[in-house]
Amino acid sequence: MSVHPIEFRYFTPEMKNLFTEENKLATWLKVEAALAQAHALLGTFPKDIADEISKKAKLNYVKLSRVKEIEEEIHHDLMAMVKALSEQCEGEAPKYVHLGATSYDIEDTASALILTDALKIIQNKLLKLLKVLIELTKKTKNLICIGRTHGQHALPTTYGMKFGVWAYEIDRHLDRINEIIPRVKIGKISGAVGTMASFKDKGIELQNKVMELLGLKPCIISNQVIQRDIHAEVILFTCLVAGTLDKIAKQIRILQRTEIGEVFEPFSKSQVGSSTMPHKRNPHQSERICSLSRVIKSNFYIALENISLEDERDLTNSASERILFPENFILLDYILTQTISILSNLEFNYENIEKNLNLTQGAILTEKVMLELVNKSIGRQEAHEILRKAAIESNKKKIFIKELLKNDEKIGALFSEKELNEIFDPHKYIGKSHEIIEKLIIYINQKYNFNDNN
């Protein structure tokens, strides 16, 4: 029976399959096979023995059920695998299974393979998300809306700027993952305390050969384990990406509020928003992303604690990593997939976007007016005070601020009707947003070779 929601609710099969018990066992066996082949290549034992171990180091011979039976008896899962593999090997081969290795030679090397595959899935999803965001940036570069700071209307901006900011952040995550993958693709075959004593004079050669066979880099120095700063960096990376997805989802939730109503996540014809309120259109996908991102981000502390193992190692990282790695990767992959789906089908209410742009009756353009007053020889501080008071009066009397200024003896004489209309057009105060967006699009397209056909 399933217990954790990553088993039955919050997952994609692609990522979940990496962290199943079956795949973990298969990867352990893959490392054992590489170890046997490396021994044979270095002449430690005959190649036919290595071939027998390699042949039997597969799930069709070594059954998970049998490994669990043995583990129930000996209370050691890696040694249970070694025994189950040895049972399947014929002739002299059982004597040489796991020769000279310690458990974490196998476990850490297998983890490197699994985490590398997991990171590549995340990398591909980030690329898909980046492409969606760049397409939205291009599509909405002329869609002018109100920008908000501190939850208040600030100045006009464009939706292209919003999506572009998110795209640039995803670009940085892709830079990070490109740096992290080579550091994660590292394995060890160095024995109980890292000295390679059990392999006599062939330790370094053996480790190099195993990693060559597996497509990994050899760890130059380790103790019983590969140092956990590497794994902590991976988990912190998942937290950073989750933080970005949380931000995106939170913004969509805010923009979908009834009193704002500018952007909506997709909502199917038969979808139910509330069990008691038939009118509700809740942003449940975005809320789920925000909720699950909290779980992902909360695990950073565990990853950091796992760095400080005692002496040549203790076992305090082991149990937590059984939860940490699958939980963070399966959940991150899931919310990445959800984010891509939401943004690919995002709905805009253009009428509300325009309405909200003018909601403050011109107050959002007081910065522009202040700058124009300076050009008319009124000091900046004086202009700021005039407009601050005008904004308060405009809000209190529900009068468009342009009308107040037009009727002001000092201000009205400085501007013509045409000039005031020009100044108070929010569509004409977006600065260099078009150039900024075009620069971003060119940068992203060149870096990732995006074009209209891919």
C-alpha cells in the first residue's frame, strides 16, 4: 500500500522510475558488474569470472524480493544484494563478488548515476520552461499593465517584462545545473576509509577503470564516502528552482484574484472549484506548486547537516538521504511539469488589464509629471510635494488627477491640454522595456539556439 503522495499523486513516471527500489537495485548491480570487469582487466581474477558476475548482475537474476528476504535476516541492504548476486553466480564467481569494496563504494557510485539522470530530466524541463517563457515574453512585450510594488500600484510595465524576468532566472538555473552535473558525476572505489588498502597496489587503477566503464569521474580523495557537500549543492539547487516556481505560481494566484482578474491558470469545462461554492475558479494548480515548493525548500537543512559526518564517516546521512533525494527530485519534476502546463495555457483578461492600469485615476503617472515639472523649472522636491498632495486629493474626491492639475493655477498654466493628455497616457511611459525585452530574447535565442521552428 502506498503512503507517500510522491508514490501515487505528485509525480511523473519518468522521474519516479529513477528512484524506485528496482532501479536502485539495478544500479547497484551495474556498479558491481563494472567492479568485476575492472578487476578482470587488471588481472585480479579471470575474465570468465567477471563475465559470470556481470551476466548475473541484472534484475532478471537478482530479484528484489530475494534481496529483501536476506535483508530481513541480516539487516544490511547492500550486503543483502551482494549475497543475492552471489547466490546466482556459478563456479568460482561467488568468491569474487564485491571483492575489496565497501558498501558505499557501490552506493555512492550508484547515487552518482541516479542523480545525474535526475538532473538531466530537470535540465530538459527547465529548457522547456525557458522556451515557454520566452514565447510569452515575445507575445506580451506590448501588453502594458500596471506594475506593483509593496502590493500597491507603482508604474506601468508590460507583461513581457514580467515573463522576461522569470526567463532570465531560469537561464541562471540552467547555468547552475551545467556546473553541478560534472561535480555530481563522480564515483569512488576506495574501501572502508578511502585508502584503497583492500585493493593492494591496484587501487587507483581499479577505481579509474570502474569509473571509465560507468562514464563517471573518479573521486581523487575520499574517506568511506564521497563528501556530502556535493549532494548538499544538488539539494540546494532543487530548492532554488522550487523558489522560482513558487514565485511564478504566487504571482499567477495574485493576478487571478477576483478584484484583479488579469491572468488565469487554465480551467476545464467540467472542473470544480469548490464543493460548496459553484462559482469558484480556484487557482488550485498554482497553489499546489506553492505548497509543494515548501516541502522541497525545507529539506535544505537536512542536506547541510549531512555534510558534517564524524571521522571517516558515520551513518547519519543514510536514512535521511533515502527520503531526501527521491522527495526533492520527484516533487521538483512534478511542479516543473505543472508550471510548464499552466504557462503554456495561460489566459489573459485584456479588459481587466486595461481597467487596472487606470484604476488610480492617473496617480501612477505622477513620477512622469514630476520630471516634466522639473523641465518647467519647478524644483524636484517642490514638484514631488505638489503631486503627493494632488494624489491624496484625487483619491479622496475620486477625481482624475489630470483634472486637478489642469485646474491648478501654478501647474495648469505650464501645460497645454494636448501635453497633459500625452503625459497621462500610461501606454507611453514604459521606458526602454521594448529594448530590454529584445535584448533578452536575442541573448536567450543565441545561447540556447531557440527559433520559431524548434
